[in-house]
Amino acid sequence: MNLRVSVLDQSPILAGVTPAEAVRETVALAQLADELGYHRYWLAEHHSIAALADPCPEILAARVASATKRIRVGTGGVLLPYYPPLKVAEQFRMLEALFPGRIDLGIGRAPGGDQRTARAMAGGAYPGAEDFPEQVMELVGFLDRTLPADHAFASVRAMPAGDGSPEVWLLGSSDYSGLLAAHLGLRFAFAHFISAHGGDEVSRAYRARYQPSTREPRPVSAVCAFVVCAKTHDEAERLARAIDLRRLHMARGLDRPVPSLAEAEAYPYTEADRALIRRERARLVHGDPAEVRDQLLALRAAFDADELIVLTITSDYETRRTSYRLVAEAFDGAMSPWPT
């Protein structure tokens, strides 16, 4: 088995930690992931959320790529409805020029924050996704200089020009992006950590309906899972409690940093709270290394995915690093070797 396992980092802000410290922890984790043999390192875009520190993954990607040696670096993802496609194309052509062969451009259409923040990001108007397919096509056209001759911007050149181009992925948690990726002939990553049900059908439909493109002659897909791995099942269960409370906060509309484990263990949960947490646990893969490995391989098989992407948040950065170490060890000998 030759398996690609990658990392998605939301740059979590833990209780008692500053956002600047959270960003530095992202860089440190990327360096560890590089050493452990993870295939790629993606950075998420969120706005005005107390628990997540990164609103501009294209900037942080440059820092992460400069601090690592081999691992691919990119976004998971740029929220394209906010931005002109030409500007995004030039940002990523610049990254590709700086770090040739190592850059990914993951694209999403979610707001990445509440509606008021989305309006502020979009200059006062809520950024609907009606034009998303056209934006994606225009973005790829700028990257590859493949805009139709009759396109209004066909003569515009995204700089710095060059032969290389970043990989382009569409990201999603529903069938919309999967079907669009299939139609446009692009890579697709499903966010199981957002939506735990139906993703396998979406991923398989993407493959069944895929239309080959010059950029991607065959379908390529990934599934991204939320993972907490510890040396024992009981320790993983304990660590997961902080995320249980974090998801409860999100469901109740409470904008707070990731809670500490002590806070999670002392919280006065109601029966309704516990019922919500049980439902949310469907989005979580957790346990000791063997359990996590088996669950991830089962997820990969269900999705018929080429790649696994792991997102881990715990109540402290050391146990987060340990989780990624243990996942890498669990797949020892199976993770795709360098160079890719």
C-alpha cells in the first residue's frame, strides 16, 4: 500500500493563548509534519472567529513553505467568492515561483464566519456563490493561460508567468462542489469533519461523473477527517472532551477560544447537551493508533479516496503534536515516500 496522508490546520487558538502564538504553533506543526512524511499541509481561511487564527492562508502558506523542505503547502481553502480570480491566480503563481512544485490551491465557497463578517469582507454585500463556477473557471484560465479567445480578459497575463502551476482542488461538504469538480475536471476534497453523512456518495458520484481535463486526466479525491489519536483509547476519549465542548459552543452560538480540558471536564452538561455531543461525535475519528488507522482506512475505502487529510485540535499543542506523530507511526511504511 502506498498511501498519501496529509494535514489540514485551522490554526486553533486555545484558552489562554494569543492568536500570534497560535500562528507560530502552525509553523512548528508544519515543520513536524514535514519531518514525519506527511504529503501536504493545508491552511484554512476563517474570519472573526475567536478559536481560529488564520484569515489569510495565502500569506501563511508562504511562511510555512519557507520553514519546510519537502511537504506540499497550500490552502484548504481560499474562499473564492470574496476575491477577484485574477488576484488569487497571481498570489498562487507567485507562491509557485517561490516554491516550485510544492503549492496547492484549495478553493471553497463558504463564508468562513458569520453573515455580518461576510458582508464586511465583501465590502458591504453578502457574497453569494451564484458566480462560483464562473469564478473557478476564470481562476484556472488565468493560472494556465487557457481562457477562451473571446473571453473579455483573454489577453490578461497572471504574473509571474511560468511553466509550473499549483494543483487546484475544490473543497466541499455537500454534492455541489463534488459535481462541479467533476464537470470542470479538477481535484476534489470532501470535508467529513464538517458533514459526517453522505460524503461517501458524493465522492463516488464525483468519480462516476468525472470529465477528464488537460489539467487532470483522471479524478483525484481526498477525504478530510477530524482525528484525535493518543497512546490509549481512554486518553483519546479524554482529549476529545475539549472538542465536544467546542462543538457545543459552536452550536449555541458562543464565540470562544478552544476550551481547556479542565473546563470541558467541569462543564455542567444537560441531557440536551449530551445528545448534541453524541450526534457530533459522528464527525470524529479517535482512539489509539491501531483504532485510528483502521477507522481512517475504512473511511478511505468508503469514499474511494486517493488521500487522507487529518485535522486535529486538542486542548493543548503538545497533545496535538503527539496525535500527528502517532498517526504517522500507525501508517509507518505505508505513507507515500519522498519525492512525490
